Amino acid sequence: MDFRDMILLLHPTIAVIVMFPLIGIVVDRAAQTRQHRVQTAGEGKSKIPPSVGQEHVQFGRWLTGSVMEIVLLALAKDVIGNLVDQQAWTKSQFKFVLIVILFGVTIASLALLYRATARLWRGVFATLTGTGLVILGCQDGVYRKTSEWYVSHYYYGMAAALLMIFALAIVRDIYQDRTNRWRNVHIILNCFALLLFVGQGITGTQSLLEVPLNWQKPYVQKLYELKCDKQPCTVQPPSTPAPSVSAPPPSSPSPSAH
């Protein structure tokens, strides 16, 4: 297993250890926050502490960061790996440098989005982060499975990441809006994001079976060239010439006995 394969396995490892537990915590805190608000409005008090709202926001921010981390990690593995395979550093240095800069701008925009307070700057940095993510995802080498987009791990992940960016950008508006319009938008979009995360778990498992290790790629590509995924076919192993057996040297005639 080479370095690229280790990066490939790092993506689902972070998802299982960090992202999915955070999803459970965020959903739990969201339900408690909703229950606290309903009980307070109806009965005037609630046994649920008001701190669950802040906990929901904090864990949500961590969830957005973990989602962006594993998405950028996967894109870097595919995009940079493809550029290295194509020897882009020697053939197209401008493209190579531009891609690296785009990764840097996307990461920097996300970091600034976490710090921004004004609505204008939150919109600007959210737009830059989402645009950078989409452009990077459109590069060669990314396993998109566009022909079956409805079961594509890439499209589910990209949609979930964009929703997380949007949720991070409107957090302040949710607490400042007295009409609860932004709160309702937040609830609807994040319920949809939760369904996308469930789909991520299913399609991610499927992708682990479909994406080959680095040394397997030439062989798997040959199977697709022969359309073995759509019709039965037999792939013969490369024939090797049989080892030649040299004949023993002729024996010298024995002297005749007299």
C-alpha cells in the first residue's frame, strides 16, 4: 500500500471517527434545543438547560469543519494525484500552480468565514469557499460517477458540504431574526443534509468497493475498456512463454572394443 492508498483510507477513517459521531451529537442538541424552546413558550420553563442551544452551534461549527476537511482531503488526493501522473509540473506548470493556489484560497476563505461577523463578509467568504469547492471538484481525476449521479458519493458529499457552508454563514442571522424565517430555512435544509449524510454512509461503502488501489488501476481500467461491468467477459492472464529445455550435448561415440 503506497502513500496515495493511505490517503484514500484516511478519508473514511476521519468520517467514521469524527464526522458521523458529530452528526449524532448535533442532531441530539438540535432536538433538545427545539424541545426547550417549545416548553419555554408553552409552560414558561423547561428542565432542559438553555445551554443546549450554544452547544448545538458549537458542535455544528465543528461538524462543518470536519466535513470540509474530509472533502478537501479527497479532492486533493484525486486532483493532485492526477496532476502528478500527468507530469503537470513539467508540462503545464501554470495549471499546477493555479490548482495549488485554489486549494489555498478555499481553505483561507473557510477560515475567514469562521471569523466573519458582518453579513456582507459572511456572504463573500461563503461564496468563495463554495465556489472553490465546486471548481476543484470539476477537475480531472475526481471520481464523480456522473452517469449514476443519484447514487454518487461525490455529488452527495458536495451537496452536503455546500449546505454546511451555508448553515455556518447564516448562524448569526438565525439568532437575530425575530420572524424565525432563517431558523425555518436552517431546519429544512439541515434535515435534507441529514438525509445526504445517510446517503454518504451508503455510497461511501460502495465507493470503497469501486475505487481500486493505486497498483490495481491499470488492471481495473482494462476491465472497463472491455466493458466487463456491462457484459460477461473473460480476462485471460498474460501468456508467458514456456521455458525452453536445452537438449543434452550428444555423447561422443564410445570406442569399439577389440
